[in-house]
Amino acid sequence: MDAPEGRHQNIKTPDRDYLPGDNVLITSVEFGMANQYLLDLSKNVKRGLKTKAEMGWYSGYAPLGYLNTKTREKRR
């Protein structure tokens, strides 16, 4: 039997498979935890990039024509 249009039959993740008959409460809690992880990760990355910018560091690789050096070498 095919699932109604617009609905998924199965969601596969590295940890487990989510089937339509699974407990909705547990599935909702796991999806909520995943969403919270993404929100926290976003805040941490933005805070780290802002801190690097305040210190005068580039947020990624050096611009074209400049060398990338490791942190230990910068302190010398």
C-alpha cells in the first residue's frame, strides 16, 4: 500500500529508522533535540566568528597572495 501523497513512509538516519507506526512522542522529542543542537551550534559558530573578527583575524583562509600560518607560528 502506498503512502498518501505528501507523506513519507520511512525516515532513515545513521542511528535508526523512523516508521509511521513509531511512538509520536519519542520521535518528536528526538527531532526537538536535534533542532536544539542546530540552534546551539549556530549560536556558537556566530560567537566564534565574531570573536575572531574582534581580534582582527580572518574567519577563514588568508586572502589570495597571503600565507596561512599556524597559531604557534603567529606568536613568534
